[in-house]
Amino acid sequence: MSIRPPSQYVAPAVSRSDRRVMKLTRVRVDTTDKTSRTLHFLHPDGTGRGNSRVGFVSPEHVPEFEGEEGWFEMERVRAKPWSYWRAIRRLDPPPHA
């Protein structure tokens, strides 16, 4: 495996059109010491490929919050080898929710 010099790294691209408001739902796993940890978050805006109608967000891309669900302003980061969503900030639920 070769290491590229820093001048060859490409910064992730984000555009204004890649932002939207999403409701994230926490998915937890119970551990042996009767605690739990967050595996990932789901949002109902999946790609529709295969059987998945939801998208997945890594816990490292979502700020800490109380509860199992929350509304966030999200942005899609276009990066290699794949793009991902990250939460920018927590929002109040929209009136239609």
C-alpha cells in the first residue's frame, strides 16, 4: 500500500443542494453489563436499492442528543470511496411531523 503525499488528498465536496432536514432514529444494541450503545441511525430517505428503503448514518456523524429520535439539518458529503450523510445541527420538528 502506497501513501500519497498530502498534496494529492482530495477534500470532500459539499454543495448547498446536498442539504435537507431529516428525522433520525437511533438503533441501539444492549451489552452484557446492562447498558446500551448506538450502532447507527436510520432515516427514511434511502436509495431504494435492494430491499433497503432507509438510509444509514454513522454515530460519529451525529452530535450527541437525548432520546431515540431527532430532527437534524443534514448534508451529504461526496467523498471516496463512497458518499455519506452527516448532521450539521439539531432542529425542532417541522409543523407537519
